[in-house]
Amino acid sequence: MKLPERATQPTMYFIGVTTTKSSIMKLFPLWAKALGLENAVLKGIDIEIHADPQVYRDVVQFIKDDELSLGALVTTHKIDLYHAAKDLFDYLDPYATMFGELSSISKKNGRLEGFAKDPISSGMAMEAFIPKNYWINHDGELFIMGAGGSAIAISSYLLDHKRGKNIPSRVVITDLSRERLEEIERIVRKVNPAVNVEYHLTKEASQNDVLLAQLKPNSFVINATGLGKDRPGSPLSDEAIFPKKSLVWELNYRGELDFYHQALHQKESRGLYIEDGWIYFIHGWTQVIAEVFHIDITGSKFDQIEQISNETR
């Protein structure tokens, strides 16, 4: 991984794996114009998954030291970057320290600041399609495949004790990594110790198939593994059967989207509502852009950004 050259104009970075393939590279100039961000540019920094901690430290130190490098959005590497470079930040928000991850890097009054924005952006995305009082009215369950940063954010939002009884009746979370499962278990216990949660180490798609088949109707099934975007495949096999009348959320919005297509094949027969990751993508980016450039992107301004995005999709 080669560090960027010193910035010569206001620059925001996108720290990911295959950043050139992201829709944000086409959208950012259009958004910047609409938001009045003169001369601002977005540059990608591609890092291999689970890179050496020094790589993350070097990137964070570069942003910290370079005057016109204003901040970054972090995807895929949120947890690894936090653990490798948290001591380089002058401020970390409560979500970042609770979840042990960073999705936003910015500067304010000479301080380097880190935020975990996913609980906010995932919540905004879910509010757009989950009916009000869904869990109270339907007694459905939550099944999240993948226990990384997005899964932590989503479960923390949906299981917040402030929601009272309007939470899933049972939660099932799976991952390939025992460490990731232990980490999300630690956080969920902090968020709501009373919730009914199961954690499963699943090495094969067929194991997820079995757990999927045990869900009640009116459940919520999420692919938070990243499979189908940067890496091929799906956390389910083609033999998997979705629970009837359930919500299905594919967090990816680009790539092969195998999981999304598996759900589409059963949309009519199982009465599924299917959402991809597009609105989550928009909320995720606008939250961080607002932080990096210290601007407000809400109300009519957000509506304008969403319209621009949908027109170019």
C-alpha cells in the first residue's frame, strides 16, 4: 500500500479494499457541487483486508499531519484501524470507544477526531423501510450473518433498551470468526443485557441455511458479511428457504449481490420485502462528509443528494 501524495486541495479519503469500483467516485463531484464544496476531491486508499497494523497507523498519521487532508470514510477496516491507531486520535466519540471501530476520521480545531457513524446511518436507513412498531406487532426475529462493524451498529440500534418491547423476540448472529462473535457479544451485552441472543460460528453456508429455516415468519434477515461485493458468494446456499413475510436486507449495493438475488427468487412465493444497501450507502457517506467538511446535510439538502444519487444509479 502506497501512501497518497501531499494534498494540494481540500481532500477527503475513502479507506477501503476496492475503492475505484464504488459509486461514490462518480457521485462525490456531483454531491460536492450541490453542497458548495469548492475544489474538494475524494481519493481512494486501497488496503488489503486485515492488513498489518502499521499500515493503518501510517495512513492515519498521514491524514493527521497533512494540512489539506481533511479526513476519511473508513469501510471494511473499521475495527482493524481502530485497534491499530486509536492512540493517534485526540478525540474518539462514545460509539467508537464502545464498539471498538472507526468509520469517520475528521479534524476540528487542530484535533484529529474519530467517530463510529454506523449506528446513526444504519438507523436512518432502517427507519426508511421497517414499519413502525414492527417487532411489537409481529413478534419476529433478527438474523444477522456477519459480526463486523455494520452488524454491531445494526444490532445496537435495534436492541437499544430505549426501544422498550419494540425489539426482536430473538436474535441470531453468525460469523466465520470466533473473535468477531465474542466482540459483538460483549457490545450487545452492554447495549441490552436482557435480550435473547444466540451466537453461532458458521464455516459453511449450509449452517446458515439451517438457522434461517428455524426463524419465525415476519423476521428480519441481513447479509452483513460483505460476500457478494468485494468477495464472491453468499452466506447462504441456493437451497436456503427464507421465512415467510420477512424483511431481507442485503447491505451491499454493488458487486454480484448473490444473496440479494437468492432473496429475489423467493420474493413472491415467500412474500418477502427486499432492500439493498443503497440508502444505507447514502446515509453512511453523507454522515461522514458532514463531519469532515463541517456542514449540515439534513432535510431538503439530504433529499437533493438522494435525488442526485438515484438519477445516476
